[in-house]
Amino acid sequence: MSTQELLEASLKEPAIGQTSKFQWHATPIGIAALSKQELSVSENSSYEDALKEGLEVGLDLSREERESHYSKKGLVILFYS
């Protein structure tokens, strides 16, 4: 299964947390932050917001690697080690 397929499948599962700008999902690859905002928001801004809001749900993601993906549901920032 490709990374994209794993993400799409994981986003169908219930979120492990919600913050004002993201839905948080556990995936086989890492933690996925699904943006609730329009795609016009810059990825850098979304990344900074995800770091801040991750702390609200008990996730310190500051040392994790990150990738941005576009799913059928919108922008996903994937955090992994």
C-alpha cells in the first residue's frame, strides 16, 4: 500500500483528537493533522499551527519529521520519526 493509500484509509477512521484547525489521526506511518481550513492557507503557516495545536491534544511534534500531503479530505501534515 502506498503512503497516500494508507493516509486515505486512516482518515476514514475516527479522529484521536480535535483542535480548532485540525483533526488528528493515528496512522501506520505517524500522526496526521488534517487541516480544517481552505487549501489557500500556506503550508508553513499550517505547520506552525499544527505544532502549537498538537500540544493541546498532548502531542509534542517539534522533533518529528514532517511531510505535506493532499488527500481527498484536504491538506494533511504527516509527522513521523
